[in-house]
Amino acid sequence: MKKQIIFTLFLSIVCSQALAAQGPDAAREAHRQEMTAIKKAQREGRKAQATEAKNAAPGFWAREAERSGFSSMRPTSTWAENLNPVPFFKSQDEQYKVRKAASKGK
């Protein structure tokens, strides 16, 4: 029983590898080329729709922002820019260099 199961598994693995080793036939290749052309046309159509949508009237959220007065606000407000500590460290470094230069002069 054990030998029969092992033989069956071995045979199924060998058969699956043999089938996988066969290349695509002409019908599959023709179908693949046809599908590639269809997908390319669909992609171009989506690109055209995207450019048309950009030129169209503003969407719901743009109209809502205009109505509520938030349209003039920038996406990144100043409080988000103030979270960046780099300008603070640069100004502290400049102040340190000024003090250091003044102390060398004494």
C-alpha cells in the first residue's frame, strides 16, 4: 500500500513536470497576442478618460471646499512645516558659531 502511494505521487510529479515543460502552442500564443492588444487599447482608453476628467468641472470635494471656505488653504499647513526641527537646529548652529567666533576674538 505504501509503495503504491509513493509510486502514484512520483508518477503525478513526473507527469506534471512533463506537461509544464511543453511550450505554449500556436492557439495559446495567438490568444495571448489578442489579449495583449485588447489590454493595450483598454489602457489607452483609461489614460484618455483620466485626462478628460482633469479638464472637467471640479469634483464634489473641490466644490465642497469652495463652499465651506477651505479651498484657499494649502494641503500642508504651517503647523506641519513647524514639526520639522531642521531649521531650528540650523539657527542654533549659526548662533553657536557666532558666539564661538566672538569668544576667540577676546
